[in-house]
Amino acid sequence: MARKAHTQQADGGDDDNEAPAAGRGIWSGSISFGLLQIPVKLYTAESRSEEIHFRQLDKKDLAPIKYERVSSATGKPVAWKDIVKGYEYEPDNFVIIEPDELKEAAAKATQTLDIQDFVPVDQIDPAFFETPYYLVPEKRSAKAYVLLREALKKKNALALATFVLRTKEHLAALMPVGNAIMLEVLRYGHELRAPKDMPLPKKDASIGERELAMAEQLIDGMMTDWEPAKYKDRYHGVVLKMIAEKARTGSIKSLDPKPKGEAASEVVDLLDLLKQSVAKNGGKVANDAKAGVAPKVAAKKARRAAKKKAA
């Protein structure tokens, strides 16, 4: 399933208005689509301006700490000219790779995004997605850009392409998101651990029909549309308040209440907990699950009952 971006952000507002400055593109080239060449620029889709960065300081005088490259054998500093890169192929045994040798392995810089295949949009596991970017067309290629974007929408597909960024060849997915074509750098298969390697429950884990129906009812009762602005980074906000208060007063008061909830203990009665969860969210459990009423119908009844109660 492909990553979905906020439509309003991807659309960039009204088409009649001039788009805000997007900063500098980090790569320029062309999408190679059959015989078509679509000149584009690559812009990061991540916003890092609000990230909080700390420096390590000496407690005595608040002087920033510098790092030294020290030999683990002698404890003495090592100059840059005496440092080499080595790979530990077995414990305590290294093979040295020289800079010139690494250059041979580096991908040669190219200016094209070469589309290799098209695949259905829901066939790629979200775990493969690594870093999002926007592809922005040059003015002369707007028509070809829109053509590719709309064709991908019509076919409910994404394009798999390769391109070179900073001497490394990347696999990427090109997908339509609103008015944009988003490029998502993908992880390669060898970079992910397989679910089969995890200690997961067996497929035949016993769950009852009533439990499943109640779980579906709970999900339906909490179903809503995706609104990114609804979800806040609590830690980010609290730390900014702490920084502001300490800079102003020299001390920090308790700015954040204790976290809600407790660590889960062993589940004794799953069905009972599901019923409590549905009721807590304004649902009416009654005998809907017992009678085999479809969970969606039960959820609608629950929502109507909650509205009447609120009124």
C-alpha cells in the first residue's frame, strides 16, 4: 500500500494562485517515460525546520564539546590522514577498502529517472517506503508531467524507477498525490527483515466469531477520515515550552501531566474488554454481536444512540 500524503499540501492550494517558494531543488534531471523525457526537479517533502536540536556542553562553563578520533588500542588521538575505512568480515578481522576502490563501486551520476516497471499501487508494503520527495516539472514539461500523473491515477498504479543521488543508485516509486507526482525512495529487499523471522502468532490462533464481530464494531465506531493536523507531536510541544520557560525564568515547572493509561496485563476475558471498549466510545453493545448483526449496522446504531444521548 503506497504512502498517502495530505491532499491539500500536495495540491499546493488553488491553481490560480502563485505557489509558495519551495526552496532549492536537490536534484535536476528528467523522468524517462518511454520516448518521453520530462524535465523535473526533486524537492524534499519532509519539513525539518521545527526539529529540536541539542548541543553537548561542558557543565562547568557551557562550552560546546568537540569529539576526538582516538585509537581504541593506544587511547591516543589519530590524525585524519592515518584513518582508513575497513569492513569487519569476521570478529576482529578487517579488510581495508581504499577511497579509489569505493569510487569504482559508486554509481555514475546520471540525469534521468529511468522508469523500469508499473505496478498496482497497493502491492508495495509500506515498510519499503523510506524518504518522500516531490517531483516538480520545468515549465516546458508541464503537459507531459500532467499526462503521466493522470495516467497513473487512471490505472491506479505507481512507477518503479531508478536514479542516482549523491553517488548512490536508488530505487524509487513515483505516485500521483493530488496535483503532484511524489517520489518515494524505496528500501531494497535485503534491507528489510521478513515477517516470518518474527515471533508472530500462528494463523490458527483461536478467536471466536463474537470476538471478531465486536472488534469490527469497535473499529467501525472509531473510523474517520485522515486529518494529519489532528495529530500533534506532544514531546515536541512540551520540550519547546520547557526551553522557553527555562530561558525566561531559569527553571522549569511541571508542564505535562502524567501519561494516561497503564501497561497492559494478561488479557483474561477478551470479549468483555471489547464490550467495554465499544461502550467507552459511545457504542451500544446490547446483543448485536450475539445475534450476528453485521458490525457496520451495529456501529451505525451505536453512533445514533450516542448522538441522542448527547442531545
